Amino acid sequence: MTATASLAVTVVVPSHNPHLGRLRATLNGLRGQSLAPELWETLLVDNASSSFPSGRDLGGDAPANLRVLLEPRLGLTSARLAGIRAAKGAVIVFVDDDNILAPGYLAEAVRLFGRDGRLGAAGGKSVPALESPPLPWQGEFLPLLAVRDLGEAELLATTFRPAGAARKQYPPFAPIGAGMALRRESALEWAAGVERDPGRRRLDRSGLDLASGGDNDVVMTVLENGWSVGYFPGLRLDHVIPAARLDTGYLARLNRAMQRSWVQVLARHDASPWKPIPGWTVAPRRIKAWFAYRAWAGPACRIRWQGACGHFEGRADIRRC
């Protein structure tokens, strides 16, 4: 698919109609990396944008090793595939256009993959940089927004099915998409799998669709191919979160889409603990869940109920996954 790696790292930044200020902060964070610029590259992927900043708009924030790629097919997975195809690095790092990497992020990724020849995917801390302080009830839902801090211990999973387990088990500390670092070989294996099965593109974001199973699809593919995945606190980024993403309506739509795609991606990898359900049962299940979650009682209850609705929809759609 691509030539042999000639650099240590390729950073892939997918972007669809980006917010200029957040994108500039992301690129400025890359420009400040401690890894020597000649050892890595930045691929900014214009993913079917109707409006995309020019080099003049980016000013002096962009790293000198920046290349812009055009990917006309809308969707986060399509943008990531474009980056993987064009990458020259031995390690590929996915960076969202609202992520600001700590200065030593890329150097630490190189060190981790050099230390462990079986490491296929790595992630670390994603610290929220909130544009407005959250209300007390909103804290419960920050993990939906790619926020995580699992402490200072390294965590490693070497198999998808631990000894004695009845089924495959997704590691709770597996990398999230924000800042996910992949060994080149494991990234190419995932890309080849998606190209054989284009339906997997629908597991992740595409325009206004908030499906979020693409990161999980990557991790499960890495594990299935015999690589390990891990959490490493030395990999740290700030995730800029605008106030609109704490809106009740947005969080409700996000939770619904995430729970639906979570069920679907587990089913694709024969790792789902849930059985399919008939489509006609979804509506009565939603009504029952409305009362079980007391969806009328407040925003948190409504968001939880929407997550349950997404779960039912995912189970009803398993046969089409």
C-alpha cells in the first residue's frame, strides 16, 4: 500500500470544516515537539471540507514539515486511511484538530514502540481544556468527549481473549482515537481490513453522524493480529472542548450514537455479549427505558436514556453490520 518507512513518525490530522483557532492551536502544539523536525512529518487531511484554511490563515503556527492532503470522501475513517496511505513514518499518530500534544509526545511514542517490538497501538492521557466550566451534572459525561486520565501506571493488554475468558474482552484502558499511536504495520493491517470491508467506514464520524466506533475497530483489529495495546501516561495531550459540546442536546445525540456504534463494532469482531433483537421491539423498549431512566427528570437522565435507545438500535441493526 505504501513504501517502506523513511521517517520515525507521521502525524495524521483529519479535519472537516475546522475551527481555525482550535486547528492553529493543534498545529502550534506540533510545531513545539521536542522530536527533531527532520524525523517526522505532519499530514493535515482536508476531509471534504466546504471551507478550509489556507497556509496564510495558519500563519506561523503550522510546523515546517506540514503537508495538506485532500480526501473527498466524507468520514473520519476515510481521512485516516488517506493519511495512512501517504505516511512515511514507522509510527503513525492520529491527532484530532482540537488536540494539543505535550512537547514530548512524539519522542515518547518513538521510545515506546522502540522498547516493545510487539506494541501495536498506544494511547495516554487526554486532559480537558474546557472553554467554559462544566456544571456538576456534566462531569459524568466528559468521557464521551474523549477525556481520560487513568493514572501514572502503564497498562498493557497482549490478547483479545484473556486466559479463561468466555469471550473476547475489550481492554478498558485501550487507546482512544485522540492521540492514538500505531505501529506502521498494524495501521496498514487495519487499513487493508477496512478496504476489504467498506461497511466498517460507517462505524465512525461522518459529517453530522456522531458514530464513534472507529477507534474501537482499530484497537480490536490490532489485537486480533497479535499485537498488544496499552495506556502510557507519558503520552499526554490537552483536548480543547468548546461549550457547545456540553449542551444537553449534543451530549444526548452523542451518547445515542456512541452506544449504537459500540454494539455494532463489538458484533463485527465477534465480541458482543448481547444478542440481536427484532427491530419491532425497539420502540417499546425505548418507552420502557423512558420510565426506567426517568428521562423527564433532568438533563443527565435524558442523556442516559438516549444512550439506552442507541443500545437498542445497535442490537436491532447487528445483522446488517
